[in-house]
Amino acid sequence: MYIDGKWISNRPEFNVTNPATGEIIGQVPDCTDQDIEAVIAAADIAFREWRKTTAYQRSKLLYRAWELMIGQKRSLAELMTREQGKPLKASLNEVQYGADFLLWFAEEAKRMYGQIIPSARENQRFLVQKSPVGVVGAITPWNYPISMITRKLAPALAAGCTVILKPAESTPLCAKAMMEIFEEAGFPPGVINLITVRNPARVGEAFCTDPRVRKLTFTGSTPVGKMLNGLAAANMKRVSMELGGHAPAIVFPDADPVHAAKGLSMVKFLNTGQACISPNRIFVHEDHAEPFIKELSSRASRLVAGNGMSDGVGIGPLINEAATQKVDDQVQDALARGAKAETGGHRLTDNGLAGGYFYAPTVLSGVTADMKIYREETFGPVAPVITYRSEDDVIAMANDTDYGLAAYIYSNNLATSMRAFEALNFGIIGINDINPTSAAAPFGGMKNSGLGREGAQEGIEEYLETKLGGLAI
């Protein structure tokens, strides 16, 4: 743990394992209640001076952290692959994506503009200023264990907030590596802190109830997000939440079904399907279902599963046994209710994979609304294909979910694309685009998929209060 500029390790520890092999790759401290108190106190005290720093000072430190992160890109990616499981190529892409947030918010730090507002009174002026919200509790997930850190910490630090990071218990080593970068970059003691814990409930409760913590930012499951949001609301905390998703992908009749299958196979099986924006329901016009399913199945069946450090591996393990069982439960439920496994549909244990949590890339056809996979987020390498007949029907089917994070459209007709873009109730929509994300673009969802936005200009606003001055002259 990293508290008030000091590394703390003399605590009981818990193991960190490689999900591809099951081997223990490290141990981290399990924090005490005294550690939780100490880290909040440190961030609170540090905030008093950190908030006084200029935007240019904060920008310089963020820029230095970006330089260090880029310089360590390979070693960070290799650590991520060992700890989280994704193929090395995907880890390298994530480190670059994570570094982008440091660079973006190093620049945005200098653009926290205020306003002068005219008054109806001749002798009055209004001055609007942005000020940092205070101490931030940041809870990050295991599926993107580096980029989710920078996506939260970079705007908070740029705004002048101090931060306490609580990473997922499955991937704390990536968080430790990032703390080492922030330390080397020269951030003052107490400005950035790291606390690790086997059972995260104690830290989450402290973030939501301690009056010194003024903001909670959380990425994780919708049930946990709702619980934390309720606790934070009772204590009038600012919150931003990026929660679960159940993304639809619509292939319209005017699109090339083979081209659409190529794109959707890439985003569906990215990170073994363990992404909130992963397409979970793929709607294909019934006239084009056959060529689409054929191409999607062909691509899925050619993916090589294995340890992400090995050459040629295109799909890694799921994060743990519970995740593997959840995926298989959804698949078996769908098959029992009449779906067909075009490829996959089972756990992988041959060729040295028995020690890890591998599931075959799976394509299901004949998926209907009475199946679990139609309603529940899968978070695994399963592509359910649903056929439709009319545009109105498919828009209604796509919107028929409590989630609202991401959606995808394939169409060669501008009018069709715009109608769908405006009608879909989702925060992020890829139009012939499987990667509608960037540090420069707002990321976030509607409904049960969360509150607020990360990245872009909106990202820094989540960590700022608006202060009004009325001046009589």
C-alpha cells in the first residue's frame, strides 16, 4: 500500500494469481481499519496544499507521469497479461489508452475556465469559478486494471483533488506499478494513495460515509454501484459511476453482413468478452442471418485460446471460476431453451488449459427473449445472435433493457444510421465503428449503466464544484 508518500507492507497479505495458470504471482497487504483512517487523513491534509497549486504545476506532473508510463509500456503490459490474462497485444493497447488520459488531462488542467456574468443591477458583477471537490475515493475494476486508474485519477488530479485508489482485489499489482510511476513523477505525499484489501466492503463504506471524502468514483457491477450510490447519497456525496451494460448490435439490411461479422467478432471477443461495452445481443435481419452467422462462427472458431504471453494467442482466460461458471450457465440455459451452438459452448481444458479459466469462443443462433443471456450481462466470450424483421421492431428490442451504456450499428445508409442513433437509449453508440472510445470522448451510460461521464471535457467537471461570487461595486 502507498499512504502519505510511504510504502506499507507489514500487514497480513493475500495472494494474486495468474488466471491463465492458477499460479501465485504476488502478494499484497490486506489493509486494517487503522490504514483506512490513515489514508483518508493523509489525503485530507494533503488536499489543503494541493488545491493551491497552479494548473500549470499539476499539468507538468501529469505530463511527467505520461512520459514515464510510455517509457514502461512493455513492462506494464507484461504485468497486466500475467495478472489479468488478456493477450499481450491487447495489454499493450490498454497501456497506451491509459497513458492517453494522463496526456489529455495534463492539457485540460489548464482549461478550467470560469465566467463573468452580467447582472441586472448596475453596481453588481457575478464571478464564477471552478474549484476542486476535495478528497476522492476511486474504486477501479479488474477487467481494465491500468486504463481505469488513469481515467479516474488524471482528471481528479488535474482538477486539484487528492485521491485514494482502491483497486480490484484480483489486480492490485497493476495498481502498485502505477503508484510507482506517480511517485517517480514527483506528486507530493498524500496527493495519491493506494490501499489494497481482500474484502472491499470496508473501504467502500468508508468512502461513502466519512465526511472528509467528498467524491466517489466507481467502475464495477450495477448491484454494487447501486448499493454504494445509496450509501453516498445518504451522506450527500458527489458520485460518478460506470456500471454494467447489455449492449445491442444491430446489423441493418443495407449493411454487408460479412463485414459486420468481422467487426463484431473483434469487439465481442476483445478481453474475452469481459468489457462493459461488449456487444451482448446481436440483432441480424433474418434475410442476412446465414452469411453473418457463418462468418462470425468461422472467426470465433479460429481464435486461439491460451496464456496471453504466448505468440498467436487471441483470447485469454476469464478472471476466475465464478465468471466461468456464470458464462457456462447462460450458455447451457440457452441451449436447453432451443438455441444452437454454432461453435464453442464449452469450457476449454485441453492443451495445457486445465489450470486456468478458459471458455471456448461461442456463437449461439436462435436466441430468444426467454433465455437468460437475452437479459443478463454475460461478461464472457459468447455471441448471441437474434433475428428480426422490421426496423421498428429491432429498435424496440435493442432498447428493451435496464442498461444503457453502449450500442453498435452497421448500416450503409445515412438516414438509417441517424434514425437509429437518435432512437437508441445508450450513452455510447458505434456507427460502423467497433471502438467508439478515446480519452478525448465522453464515456458513460444511461439508466442502470451509471452516472456521469469519464474522459473529454466532461471528465474533469466530475471533480469540480461551481463557486459563485456576487460583487457589489
